[in-house]
Amino acid sequence: MSTSQTRHTPVNFAHKYSLFTEQWQPKVVAQMNDYQFKLARLEGDFLWHRHDDTDETFIVLEGCLRIDFRDGFVELDAGELYVVPKGVEHKPSAEQEVKLMLIEPVGVINTGNDTNARTAQNDVWI
């Protein structure tokens, strides 16, 4: 490789997951325009919340995620995704640890309209 060439490096999910163990604390691994790609570890119940201004995409990489809605639920296994429409109240949960990717605009607060003890710090890159 000549010195004028730059090596391009892909994002390796296994490596990125090895860098953190915190649950419910999404970590940014890439950004495309105004959207961030975040990895997270989840286990147990989160809280009811909604995002009034944006959809939220959940892509399960390992495990099984349940997302409850006021009128039902969806279960996602590894290799599946679901888009929660903006304004829809939802509550993610997992009986065992789930590894997933979230895709959402820069600045979205994980607890939606309510900040509390479960609110994660934004823009934490790994």
C-alpha cells in the first residue's frame, strides 16, 4: 500500500461490545448524516417512554427483545428489526441480555420526554 492510500476500517461489533458492559447505556459506533448507529446491552425492564419527534429503530444482534406497547407487544429475535413510530409509547425489556443496535437521530434522549436516573449520556463513542 502506498503512503497516499488510507486504510479503511469496518466497525466490528464483537470488538465494540468487548469495550463495555453497562446495560441500557447506548454507545455510538458510527454516524451517517444526522443519524447515529448505537450499540447497547439490555437486560430486565426499561421504562415507558416515547419520542415525539422521531422514529426509533431496534435491530437485535443477539438475544430476544420484547417491546411492549399500550395495545400489544412485539418480540424480536437475533436478525430482526422493528421501527417504533414517533409518538408511540413503548417499553423495551429482555429476560436475558440482548445485544442490539439502535438507529436514531443525533441528540435523541433514550428516556424520551422524561429525564431521570435511567437517562443515558448522549454522544458516547466507542
